[in-house]
Amino acid sequence: MKSKIIEFFGSSTSSQQDWNAIVSEQKCPYISKKCYKVRKSGPNISIGTCTVEYGKDPEPLVICPSRFLERHQIFTDCIHLLTLHEPGNELHVVSEVSIPGGSVDYFLISAKNEKVVDFVGIEIQTLDTTGTVWPERQRLLKALNLKRLDDAESSTRPYGMNWKMTAKTILVQIHHKIHTFEHLNKKLVLIVQDKLLEYMIKEFSFGHLSASASLGESMHFHAYKLNSTLSKEHKLALDSRFSTDSEGIAKCLGLQAESKVELDLIIKTLQAKISLKTLLIPV
């Protein structure tokens, strides 16, 4: 039976691997340490799902941000945005940096004599799933004749893709952060899969954006595909680029749509937190 999990701990489920060793090590090859995606009920067990099959689309969907770190290609593809970078300067990548407007996943930095000369902010957005991929993971382990801690493979609950909320969330976050980068005359790059970008273009107002990227604009979109290789593995490849600015992002959302999007996000956050314990007057 073909698994709906296409890549597991960074390896193609269609290729020959020492799966016993891979599952035992629980190592993510993209971050060179243990996969950080764990279940709340079992924090010692990494889930390990990188990309999955969904619907009739033959192209795998990336559900883990670390998958985009393959070969550090996304950073290489941003070097040209370091307009003050010169030969001889060192390149650095730092993660999780807080700025006005929120936290940024990565900064690509050009430094000389241990001093920062230039930088580019990089955000990664993958698709969020609805439901859980765990039963599908357990079905894969069963098919590979590997030990399982539960019999979740018998579950009939499917997982889905939260296209709408994923797209809304990242556009609102980008809208908040891009003002900081514009004020500093620096660039911010959003890394997404081509399928997610296609959805965003279809559902939001992207018609005013140019089909190409301009070095002078502050907000850049880099969309990547997963191409199949002869070894049955998948390789990340830059598919398209375009750019805009803070005004362009605002137009993508629409002035009225923007408020509605933010309201939806706030309501979703609050709804997840309310319970009998949060009642003003306890029952």
C-alpha cells in the first residue's frame, strides 16, 4: 500500500532505506538534530512527517518548515538582496529574531570584521494540517514492519489542509512586519511552496503585483517546487519570484478584508483558550 506520507524524517518513503535506524534516531537531516515535531501525549516521540500526499494532486505538500532548509538553498537564493554585501564579507544565518511587529524566522547577514553590514529577513510558511497525521504515520510504520506504540493506524479520522487560515495568518503577519523592514530600507522574503502561493493568488487580491521581482521593493515572495529525482527522492527548487511593498500587501488583503482577517485570527485564538476555568464567575 502506498503511504500518504511522502517524506519521513527527510527520506522518501518510496526509496530503500534503513528505516529501523531512521525511526530510532528520529533525526531531521535539515536541522541536523532530533525532529522537534512531537505529540503532546508523547513528547519523546518525534512525528517526523515532512511532506504528505493530499487529494488528487501528484505533488507532495510540505507541512514542516524545516523541509525548506534543504542544502540551505533558500538562503543562497536571497544573497542578491544583500545590496551592501561585498566579496570578502562573511555570510551568517541566525534564527528567531524579535522585531517590532513580531518574530522573524531567519536573518541572512553579511558581516565584515565581525560587524553586521547588511541583512535580509526570511519567513517560512508551510501548510497547517487539520486533524492529525499520526494515524497515517502509524500505518506507514506497520507497512514497514516497525514497532508501534499504539494502534492508531486503525483510526478512520482523515487529516486535511488548512489552506484558508494558513494564507490569512501569514499575510497578516507579513503586513505587520514589512513596515519595520521598509523603515530600515531592508528586504523581507516569504518562502512558500508553489501550491500555497497559487492558493493565495486565487483567494486574495494579487492582480496588482508584478509577475517578476524588483530589487528595489521591500517584500519578496519566493515559491519552491519539490521535483522528483532519479533516486526517488525529492529536491527543492525555486519556481517563481515576485515582489511588492507594504502598500501592495495591504491591497492583497483589502482594507475591509484586513480587519476581518485579524478579527478571525483573534477570535480563533480566544476560542481555543476559553473553558470552565476561565469563567469570570466559576460554575
